[in-house]
Amino acid sequence: MEKVKMKIPDFKKYKEEGKKYTFVTAYDYTTASIVNESDTEIILVGDSAAMVMLGRSTTVGITLDEMIGFIKPVVLGAPDTMVIGDMPFGSYNINAEQAISSANRILMETGCDCVKLEGGETVAPTIRRIVDAGISVVGHIGLTPQTATSVGGFKVQGGTPEGAAQLIRDAKALEEAGVVAIVLECMPSMVSKAVGEAVSVPLLGIGAGPYVDCQVLVTQDLLGMYNGFKPKFVKHFAGIRQEMVAGLNRFHEETLNGEFPSPEYSFNKSVEIPKLY
């Protein structure tokens, strides 16, 4: 069956129909084209590119220009998949005018479908201004990597009655601000369920349990491309890292033993070579 691109109104439509869907990351043309061939409906070009692609220790520090550079090829590689562009730290926290300008640049220069930014009640007024400017916005609450250091690092959020209540308030504020969906990251399942009972906006969960409309994972996580730390909520659906290492080692071995390149992988046309020496 030919893939049909998910559109912004489908967030509401899928919610009403009770339809589940998936959401992964991509940061380059090749990966985006692979996702585009899959059944996955949404790609996020996240500021996680700072860590995944640039090797930095946090997402803070990636610039708006860098993010635009990552989003552009993903849009080209995934014409049949919704693409969400992340707004990086420092691109929307000065004032609403700055936020609108940053969002305008992302949409105009990349052609992605909407933007995502982190924060709840405190960021809701800015989101309202962006939405009023005609830009679709996905919210993001719970563990927010851009400000993770202020909550003690990368850890579960909403684990206390007060924390859970704040997440509900954050979600309600984002819904009132006009977001098309909200990412819930790294929180107890019962908390995300309570959030879902408090708002009608679609919920996109990464490490937020089963009571959400959409499951989200970083592509490099779900395909087993990292070596080392694996968050509790990550399931490996493939072991791509091992396959890549094995393939590279086979290439190395066959080169050393002369098996590659064989005639099959060489140009074998007979050419008369003039004697110049």
C-alpha cells in the first residue's frame, strides 16, 4: 500500500479514531529516506542531533543555523512523512518576537511541517504567540533535555504528587495555548495516563508508558546503534551496530586476503596500453 503523508489535522483525527502511530528521529537524508520507506508516520529532527551527530554531552549549544542544516536534508529525504523541526535552546527564550522569528526561519528555510519546543506553563504564552502567527507547534513536557541540569539531570519526572500535578498543569496550559500535540518524556505511566484524562490534545510518549496516542523513540536507540548506556524505556528492535561492525570487518578481511575486489566488482574491459616508458 502506498504511504500517505500524515498532515497536521490528522493529529486530531487519529485521536478521535483511537488510532496509534509512531514517531522517530532522523538527522540526515539517508536515514530520513529509510524512515520514509517504513510505516512510521512522523520524523522529529531533534536537538538531540547535538549529542547523536555532533558528539556533544548535552543538547544545549546547538544553534538555530545548525538545526536548520539538519532539518533541510531530512525534509528532502522523507517526502511522505511528517517532519517536525526542533527549536533549540536560546532560539525562543528571550521573547515572543524572537520565538516567532526562529520558528519562521525553520519553516521557511526547511519546508518542515511544524516546530517543537520545550516547556509548560512558563512557555505557554510564547507558544500562543507562535500559534497565532500561523505556525503549528508541538509541545514537550516531562524530562526536557534543554533544561535537564535544573532538575538534576536525565531522570524520571512527575514522581511525586506535586510533580505530577505540575505536569498536568503544564499540559493544560499547552492545550490552551493551541499546540497540536504534546510530547511526554520520561514519566510514570500512571502520570501520563492522568495527563491524558486532563487534556484532549494528542500525547506523544517517549518513556511515558502505554497510555499515550503515539510512541516515540530515537532511531539510533531503537535500532541498537549505540554501545553502552541504554535507557530503561528503550527496546532494541534491531542490532544495526553489530551488523555494521561485522560488515566493516568483512570488507577489511577480504581486502587483506585479496578476495575483494574480484572481477565481479572490477571494470574488466580490455584496453591496449601505449608504452610510454
